[in-house]
Amino acid sequence: MLKFIIRRMLIMIPQLILLSLIIFVLAKAMPGDAVTGAFVSNPNATPEQMEKIRESFGLNDPWYVQYGHWIGKAVQGDFGMSFVHKQPVTHLLESRVANTLLLAAVTMIVTYIISIPLGIIAGRWTDTWADKIIVTYNYFAFATPLFVFALLMLFLFSFILGWFPSGGSVDIRIETGTWEYFVDKAKHLFLPVMSGALLATFGTIQYLRNDIIDTKLKDFVKTARSKGVPEGKVYTRHILRNSLLPIAAFLGLEITGLIGGSIFIESIFSYPGLGQLFIQSIGTRDFTVVTALVMISGTAVVVGTMLSDIILSIVDPRIRID
């Protein structure tokens, strides 16, 4: 197991290097630059002033020279300065990364809390009314665009019913660390989390349902039943142990989906996280922030995929990837 983990971590190094190179080149290929975005609202800025700033920040250097400077600082945790926010990118991310991690973690937990029981019910009691209701819900979850569903949730529960806040992460007037603070934090999280979780369940439900149906027909399950093993133990000890493997295998994909979906969720609910900052940075051509955010997201996907492989081999030692 240790050799496998070390090997997977070593494989990550060239993956991250290639990812950083692609991100940097694509960012440089976009029209405009950070100086253009910083002065877009200043009509009095002359081309000479903008060119002087580009020269001072090395933006006129060849791309490979700029990449070398950027990656050298990035491995030390320095992603440069934000031209728009006038502060180091690292400090800018620190104020938002906690919100995004909290949103992603709670969304994943709620997704599994909903999807695993529904997948088990649909797989165990196939073709019953419960299975048909779950399958119908799954079709709607698969076909509904995330941004449409989030807007409907916002309109209904915030603007019409007024049950939850329409934006932000917490009321700034509430003292940090108090019970009222955590309650208000939960209220602000509810709509973004449920908007993401209710649609993210379809993959887990479908895989779990199909795997349970297939496993029920395997010979080892028939043998257990023929020996008189109670039906409840057949499901818990034999069927579920094998059917839960796809959940671990697709953990990396779940992380990828949460990262991509957070951009829409945070923008719609004005949630101060990395996704909202990403959209704002693209609009202002703040490429130092954009490259840092994409690099962080790509790293999370690579790490999530590695964790999927490790968890899969731990859950079932028979499937040991060497």
C-alpha cells in the first residue's frame, strides 16, 4: 500500500507541471492582460503609462521567461500580486478558500446522505413504487441544469417565502464565534448546499442501484441464500460491501463536479468563495488570480483522483492497484 501511495504521488508531479504549463499558456493567449483590466475603468490612463507598468512587471518578457518566474514563486506559495485588488493573491485567496471548502464539504456530505439510502432502496426493491419514484427523481436531477435549479431555489425560498438569505456567507453584524453566528452561517449555506446536492445525487444513485441489481444475481449471493443466511445479512455483508465500491471509485469525479459547480452556485447566491472570485477575475482580466484559481482547482482534481484509487484499494483489499 505504501509503495502504491508513493508511486501515485510521484505520478502527480509531471501531471501538475503539465497542468501549470497549459494554464499559463492559455491565460496568456486570452485577449488583453492584467494591466488592461486594471485600467479599464480609468479613461485617463495613457498607452505610455500602461506600457511602462507592463515593462516594470515583466509582462513584455517572453512567455517562457514569465512562466519560469511564475512557477518558481508558485511552488513557494507566492502567486504574485492581484492588479485589481492591489494585494498578494495568496492573501486574497485566504479570505475565500475557507468558504469554498466548507460549501464543498457540506455539499458532498449531504449528497451522500441523500443518494446512498435512495440508491440502496432502489436497488433492493427494484420495480416497486419506491424504485419508480427514485428513478423519476434521478431523471429530473440529471436533466435539470444547475444554474436553472439554483435560480428557482433562490426565487422560491428567498424572494417569495423569505425563509433564507439571498446572498453572502454570514451577517457581518453578528459577532464571530457565537451560537447566533453559526446558526446564521447555516442559514446562508442551506440554499447553495441543497441546490448543489439535490442535483449531484444522480450519479451515485444510478451507479449504486445498478450495482446492487447486478450483485444480487452473482453466484456468491445465491450461495449465501442457499445456506440460509438471513436476507438482511445477505445485503449488508455481501451485496452492499461490493456495491459501495463505485462510490469510492467516483470520489474524484464528485470532487471535480463540486469544483465546477461552485462557480455557478457562488455566483448565483453571491457566496464569497473561490468560484465567485474566479468569475470576477476573468471579467477584470486579473490573470494572476485566474491562473492561481485554476491551478488550485486542477490540483484538487488530481489529488481527488489519487484519493479515489487509495480508498478503493482500502475498501476491498482484493482490488489492490500495484
